[in-house]
Amino acid sequence: MLQIYTRDGCSYCQKLKVILESFNVNFAAKNLDNDFTREEFYEKFGEGATFPQVLLDGSNMGGCTATIEYLVSIGCLQEEKDMECHV
């Protein structure tokens, strides 16, 4: 299961959520100040980490670009999928 750590006003966060929703990829979004603090974010992802940060089954995948590249590589982000995408 994908977990996306986001913040309000983040265009990359919004872009990633829209892409995942349009391809029916399940994810859970966690939002800064509602679900975690900035200190918790930096503790989890390191000082200087940017939004969004994505975890796949607890492993850090990185940000928006790295996540999209990974999902494309495993066939989750294509119009006609041979299988249902389970990430």
C-alpha cells in the first residue's frame, strides 16, 4: 500500500494524487499538520526532505518523479493493464 506524505499548497503532491486516482492506484494520503508534524516528517525522511514523500509497504520510494517512474516500470500507469495494480 502506498502512503503519501503531503502538505497543503504542494503542486507535486496534488499532481501525484491526481495521477494515482486516474489510474485507480490505491493510496493513503497523510497531510502535514493534520496527520504529522514537520519535526516528525524530518525525523522519518531526513532534514531537507521535500514533499511529497512516498512509502511503499514501509520502504521509502522518494518523491513524485521517482514514484511515477517506478509505477510506470511495473505497469501500473498504463491505459490498458493486463492485471490489477497492487502496490
